[in-house]
Amino acid sequence: MSQTKPVIIVHGGAKTISEDKVEANHAGCRAAALAGWSVLAQGGSAAEAVEAAIRVLESDQTFNAGFGSTLNSEGEVEVDAAIMDGATLSWGAVAAVQGVRHPIAAARRIMEEKPRLLVARSGERFALEHGLEMCAKKDLISEEQYEEWKEDVEVLDRPNTVGCVALDINGNLAAGTSTGGTNGQPQGRVGDTALVGCGLYADNRLGGCSTTGDGESIIPVVLAKSAIDALAGGRHPDEAAQQAIATLQSRVEGEAGCILIDCQGRIGWAYNSEDMAVAYMNEELSEPATFTGKEQPLAAA
Ligand code: ASP
């Protein structure tokens, strides 16, 4: 059986990236793309690669996922994550969980066991019972986020959800997304990230997608599934992504971004926020190509 050429793309959120954060966004996305790529290059599955890449972003306080997430109204890190497998349409998700070091790992474990969305204590209990890394709730709070919350400063950067789509050598696609939600969100608020069709979608017949942005706008236009549906007829992923974002803008005046890989391994992305951090990697590149929207790619495609 002939092998598919693997490819991986990650995003670090649709947002405004202040000048002093540009480098950290490049570095974080690059490291995540490399982590996922090393899984794919060794013949690992797309879902494994997605988890590996998102774990890196969840560990990096530059991004609003895992450690360094934005704080809710009570000053807590409360996160959502989901993953979907394009071969089986299987999926798993957690929402409003605390003290789980890598929410994407919990989502993947749920997917493997039985597709469902586990919120708050049930998600935390699942992670604990399945031997996933737990931590004190406060260990996920970065100093920068705590200061911003305490001072109640007006934050210029919108929160920066992370996501990944990967295509493995067996032609299977997977997509995953992880977030700390929105600045100062009420306890228990859940956005698009944990919802299949909104924050992510993967179907081997068309492609995989991860989204980021204003969850309350992404949900009513079912952004990830809309972008995937726009791939029908062989439309290029860049065009499909632009079409989905244009619909979001015209129908609900939302601000968001999305990354896509189609079933042929072509990549694309679009956003209507000021910036979006993106990195991708394939066999033709010796280093991931990284972008923040503020300058030319660091590595040419
Ligand atoms: N989509 C995330 C949420 O609404 C936030 C973001 O991507 O900025 O929870």
C-alpha cells in the first residue's frame, strides 16, 4: 500500500500579537510543529501527533491553553480541549476542568475509550483515574496572567487558543484544539473549543480543521464543519478557510481563524483578527515554516 506524505499544521490563536510576543509565538509554534512532526516521521498516528504538538503549546505560557491560560472571573484556570479522528469520526472532549496538566491528553484518552464530553469534576476524575498528569490548580496560573487578573488591566492581546491538524502516512487525519477560554469568563462558561463541528472537525473524506476566536460567534456558524464542507469539490484549503471566515464575519460579525489540511495533504488557513500564529511542517521542509502575520515567513514553504 502506498504511503501518504505526512503534514502537520498548528496555530497559536487568532489575536493581536504585541511586538514583544512575536518571537515567543514563532518559537512556541515551531516547537509544537516539530514535536508533532517527529511522531509523524516515525510512522505515528495523526491523533498521536496532534496530542504531542498541543502538549507543547499547553506547556508554554505564551499561549492560552494549559499552563498560562487566561483566568476566569474567580481567578482560576478552567480549560477546554477536544480531539477528533478523521478515520472513524471518533472524538473526545473535556470542558471547564481544573488541575489537569494536559487537557488534550484527557480528550484523546476519552476518544479512545468512548466518545463523549466530560465537564468539570467528571473530566477531572476521568483524568485522575486514567493516570494522567494532575497538578494543583494554582500550578497552571502564570505570574503574568495572575497580575493581569489582579490588576484587572485591559488586555490588548485576545486570548490565544491553540490547535493542530495532522495527516499521517496512512492517510488518516486528526484535529485537536485546547483553550483557557476568554479573559475573565464566568466560571463554567464553555466556548467552541470543546464542541465538535465548532472548534474542530476531521473527516478523512475531506479534511481536518481547528479553529480559534470568539467562541460565541464560532458556535452559531459551526465554523470547523463549515470550513470542511467548503473543501467539497476539491476547493483549496486556503479558499475554504477564507470562505468560512467570511461567512462568520458577515453572519455574526465574529473574529476568528482556522487552519486546515485537506485529504490530499494541502494546507490552508485564514483569519480576520489582526494576527494569528501558525506553523507547518512537511517532508519538503527542513524546518517548520512559521508565521504570525506581522512579517514574512521565517522559513519559505
Ligand atoms: N475559542 C476560544 C473560546 O471561545 C477562545 C479563543 O480562541 O480566543 O473559548
